[in-house]
Amino acid sequence: MSNSKDPHPAAGETRTTFVPPRHIESDELLGDSNQVFILHAGQMYTLRRTRENKLILTK
């Protein structure tokens, strides 16, 4: 096993790089609508904003 600080992983090892999650405002996704459809891995999901301003994701 190689040291995690080693810039060159040993043969057969892969190094993963941490990518921080993106922050997206819900208004950017929903716009003027209260729902948006999201296609993920061939499945359709609905993200909607309720009257109480909560978000619900359904399949």
C-alpha cells in the first residue's frame, strides 16, 4: 500500500480526487414553476416545491 501523500500511486493502485458537491439554489432548478423533471439513469423523477416551501423528490 502506498502512502496517501505519495503523488505517484503504486502500480495497480488508483488515486481518487475529492470533488466537493456543487451548491445549486432550488430557484435555479425550479424557476417560476413548482416542479421540475429530472432524468437519472433512465428513470424520471419529479422534484416539486410544496405550498409550505418544502421540496419533495418522487419517482
